[in-house]
Amino acid sequence: MSYESSVSRLPSQLKDLVVNAQVDVGKTDADKAEVTKWIEMVAEGEIVKPAALQDLESQLIPRTYIVSNYLTAADVALYGALHPVFSQLQPPQYHSTPALTRYFDHIQTRPSVVTATQALAPAFSSVSFDLASAPPIERKADAPKKKEKAGVVAKQVEPAAAVTPQKENVAEDKPKEKKEKKKDAAADNGGKKKEKVSAPATSKPVAEDAGEPVPSMIDMRVGHIVDVKKHPEADSLYIEQIDLGEDTGPRTVVSGLVNYIPIEDMRDKYLVCICNLKPANMRGVKSFAMVLAASSKDGKEGGVELIQPPPGSKPGERVYFEGPEYESAQPLAQMNPKKKIFETIQPGFTTLDSKEAAWINPVTKSIHRIRTKDGVCVAPNFIGASLS
């Protein structure tokens, strides 16, 4: 079935909404086919029935849009079909489907959708959500740390594959003479004693953050703001939902940018986030990352702007520092706030004469630009800015 045929099957008002929104029907043949498929499902009516909402919730957890990474006619059609459902839901009900609620709220604020709904009011009037009182979402990133024995520094088990081989190698590398020195009673104990024997000092696991702080310990990624609101309890704070390409869905991030960046300039923006700071409570809302912004060399009074990744960047893409010592290094799972790793590195963050974001080594004065695989991140207007 063609796209036009699938749209013609939609109910009258929903068809008008899709047509009036004038959004993309797909940038590739594959996307066009996917958009058509979703509109067909919407036209059939089963996809937005209560029994199907949990399945839709699961599909939307890792997604900003239902097809690819940009707004399409499929999103407009799905939003319009969901509107009669969400306009009747109470907080406990829409709190039970956080990904679907986040998606619906994001689509209804897209400028093209707003324009289309205004022409069809009150059929698609804006739906308000009390997201500030929503229960917190459990995140995989907050899994408890596993403590090693024999005085080894506690280390977060992520990724698991990196931990298991270390344990296996310790067992395999024990010298034979140590085994021979075991008492017969230990041998008769099913090998349990062998597990308790300390590894040689040279093979003990080393803490991830041992040694001097280096930039590659910082986990930076491309993020996409899919929703932003003012903090209900703090006039200077925004609460953002930022897609970082994770299966658990967007992270909640609180940033103090209200007085520097208008909310219109925050919506739908791609930016750089620092993702391995310890989550912090900000006036009753837990923040799971930090937005990287540039402050004018004259101070914040001279302006603040978001650091921007290269055009075409996708949520979750790795952002790293140029240089052979940093490019292939893995960041820490979580930075220990007591070691002040970010605080030690941050004073070297700046923007060059090219407005490119970089870290300058305070000792060697070497320059390490901040980039993705596709290009360097920039501050659009600032030279010599401080990044934080």
C-alpha cells in the first residue's frame, strides 16, 4: 500500500492533522516504507487500544521518534490517535507509561504539530502532564557497585565482560607450586580453599581511577533534548529529558540555564552531555548527567551557549579527546566525587580561535580537541570560552 493510500484510510480529522502538519514522509525508501506501515497500523485502530499501550511503551523506551531519528508523518498520526486516550488519563495512569508519555508530550510541542493542531482546535488541544511528581525511573546506570575482596578498591561492574575474564585469568595464572603447597584437607574441600587464596600482588585488579586524573576518564556523549520544562521549585533550573541512545530511555537532567538560554533555544537541541558524574538531587529532582555549555570569556554575563556536536550526530555517539593517549581509552563507569576528577580536568576546557571545543593540557600546553568520529564539537559564537 502506498503512503497516500494509507493516509486516506485515517479518520477525517486525523487525516487533516497529518496533511496539515506537512512533515517528512521519510528521507530514505526504507524510512518511507516504515512510515507507511505505522500509518496503516494507526488506521486499523488496534495500536492505541489500552491492551496495546504497554507494547507501544516498550518500543518507545529507546526512541525519540517512531521511525528513524527525525519527526515524520508516522509520529503525527500516532500522536493524533493517542490524543483521545491521553486527554482522559490521570497522573497515576500516564506515570505508568513514562516512555509513551514523554513521546506524546514531545510530539505535541513540535512547531509543525502545534501549527496543525491550532487549525483543528479543539480536537487536538494541548494535554498537560504533571511530570515533576512522576515516580523515579530505575536506571541500569545506577546498579549497585560490586565490592572486591582483599582490600581491592570497589569497582562498578560495567561492562560485565571486562570483569569476568580478570577473575578467570587470576585462577589460571596461579603458579603450580602454590597449588602443590596446599594441604590435603584443602584439596578435599572441592576447590573452595583455592578461591580464597589471594592473587599475587602483580595480578591484583587495579582501580579504574588509579593515578592522576586524565580527560579520557570523562564519559561524554551526544544527547538530544526531547523535552524541557522549568523546575517547579527553582526559578533558575530547567528539567530536561535527554535522549542518550540508551535502552532505558532518556535521562532526566537538571541544568541551571534558565537565566542564560531561553527555553525555545533548548527544545529539540543536540548537545554534549557528561554522563558518568554521580547522580545528584537538584531541589528534589535527581539529575543523571550534566549539559556541557560554554560561558563567554567575559563571564556568564557575556553569554552562555550549548556545546554543539557535528551536524548529523545521533544520540549516544561517543565524544572524546583527540590524541593517541585518549582516543581509544575507556571512560570510567562513574567518577568518584571524592577524587574530583572532573574538577581537576575542567579548568583546561576552552574554545579555540576556530570556536572548536578543546582541552589544553596545563603541563605540556598540548591541545586536544573535543570531537566525535564525524567532526569537532563547537561553541557557535565564543572564542576563549570556559566549558562547564
